[in-house]
Amino acid sequence: MNNSQTLIKGAHIVLPDRVVHGDLLIVGRKIERIIPKKERRVLEENIRIIDAGGMYLLPGMIDLHSDAIEKEIEPRPKTHFPIRSSLYELEKKLAASGITTIYHSISMGGETGLGVRNNKTVVEIIKNINRSSRERFMIRHRVHLRYEVTNLPGLAIVRDLLKQRMIHLLSFMDHTPGQGQYTVPGSYEEYMMKARGFTEEEARSMVEKLKSWQKQVDVQVLKETANFARQQRISVASHDDDTPAKIDKILDFGVTISEFPINLNTALYARSRGIHVAVGAPNVVRGSSHANNLRAIDAIRAGAADIICSDYYPPAMLAAVFKLVEEGIRLPEAVCLVSLNPARAVGLEQQYGSIEVGKQADLVFVELYQGYPFIRKTMVGGRLIYQAEYQGEDIGGELVC
């Protein structure tokens, strides 16, 4: 048993409901004690000291939806790097971004899954993530499989991966034009031409295929698959919900997370029915959706979203937290959107997601430079896995809590 002791001194410790200035004691991998400044005591011998120097101490962030691994494997179209080395390189970037638990969102698109999203490559990525998480890791790796319901041959693969317990979050997607993200006529064709290099004729042909496949989707089999996932205590999510009626439909599947609802009315209805709602950190930072859908900040202010994920850009997670603080949201509340709330959504809240006695010491040291947050240190299970020793004239800044 690891009973080593580490004391983090002089931090602004962000708890779920308040910020405490003081020290934090770690014993082994877990948080042993939170010590307000006025309660400081004489230190025991043989204890490791880390001086936070007035930095913010945040819980490690939990990212439920990040397709960054796809970009790491295929940084340019048709240019692939080895999966194993891509995972190693990506986790260094994630640690430097303050993300200590990552749900790699792997999209299984079937025939529409060009690049890394075809069925065969998806299985290889998932196997590598599971293998690497057992053998060698800096942060905690999980698999979020995004299944495109029109990928008819892929459903048997999904069920097999569930049986092998290689999936930790399952979401159902339907990108068929005419609903969801592609309600506007011609928007899907435009996306395929711009993002995938399709000709106009090829894009139209793909739309016709999708509509044909959608008619063949067996809803009952999808429900059975969702139920099988829930039996394994795997949370089930939906994607791009666009109407309250769609929320009622996914409730019948046992879905508990709605990712990126298209409009505020749908997001509000999902929350009223007890569903977690996830929005993207890039949307928060940029102030708008890249697809001209719901603004994340509007959803958060309205109480219609309780989770922020990185979507396609992991560095936006921490930046989104402090962007929300600028918008008048309390720091503890903003931090919960990237830590405790996602932990609750996937059943991890007993061990992860907040700075509380008895929980794993997944911690992030944050310093402000001209109002922008920088990660100085990242800890996972009490181990220091990332540290940046650089200098800046104005490092520090005013407290925002």
C-alpha cells in the first residue's frame, strides 16, 4: 500500500460549492484532508511539500466527448500515424490541458466513416485504447463509442465490443439529412463537399443511401443494445437532439445524456426530464456554434446545460471555465461543469470529479496570466504527471472568486 504523504501549500482550493484558501494533504493516491489557512499545523517529518504559491487548485477535468484521437491519428486526410504512438502523444497534450479522465469519442460511421471512422479502424482504435490503459498511461482513458444508426453492419460490432467490456460510454447518432444537425436542405451535401472532398454528385448519392439505410434501422434492436449497455452500467447518450419529441423518444431508450442539442427549447426540455445536457467548450470560448446551432453560454445561463466537453479541441476546456467566470458565473459552478457533473453522468462521482476527502487526488494547478488560465501542474492519483516551469512577468493576477 502506498502511504506516502504530499502536502500542497498555499492554494486557492476550488471545492464544489466554494473556494478555500489553504493546504491539501494527499496520502497515497487519495485526498486525506483539506486544511483552511487558519487551521494550519506543524508539519510532520518525511512529508513531500508542493508550494502552490497562491495558484488555483482544481479537480482534474473529465472530458466525456473528445474526438482528438481521430485528429492525432489522421492529422491530414489520408495521412495516418500509428494508433499506439498517437495515443502516447495525445495523452501528453491532454495532461497539459488539465484533462485527467478522457472519454475518447470514436465515431463508427460505416460507409460514411471515411478516414479513421470506418468499422475496421474503429475496432483497432478501441482495442489499442483498452490495451494502453492497462499497460501504460499518464491519465485515465475510456472509450466513448459513437454509433451511427444508419451503419447497419456496425451494430453487431457494437454489441460484440460491449460483450468484451471495451466500451465505457455509448451514444447513438443519426446524421441523416432532414433532421438533427442537418435540418436545412443542402447542409449535409455542403458538409460532405467541404469536409470530405466529395463532388456534388457524390454528396447527393450519399444522401440517398443514408435515407435508404435509415428506413432499414430496427428500432427494437437499438433499444436492446442500449439496454444491454445499461445492464453493464454503461451510460447511454444521444446526439444532436432537435425537438422535445426526440427527447421523449430517447428516454424510451434509457438515454441519460443529450449531447449538443440543436436549440434551447430542446435542451431545457431534456433537463426538465432529468437528462444531462452536454455542450462544447469551443462553443463557450468562441461564443457561438461552428454549425450555427445553440450557443453554449445561452444554455448554461438558462440552466439547460450541466456538462462541458472538449468536442474537437481539448485546450478549450479550461479556457471555457474562466470564460464563464468572465460572464459572471461563480468559479465553483463553472468548474463543476467540467468535473463533478460529467462524473455524475457516467457514475464516477464517488471517486472522481471534485476535491473532497476520500476521492482520488486528480488535481490541476492553474495560474492566470493577463486573465488567461495556464496549467502549471497536473496530478493523477497523487502522482505528478505534468509540470511546466516557465516564467512570465505578470504571472499571478487577481482572484476571480
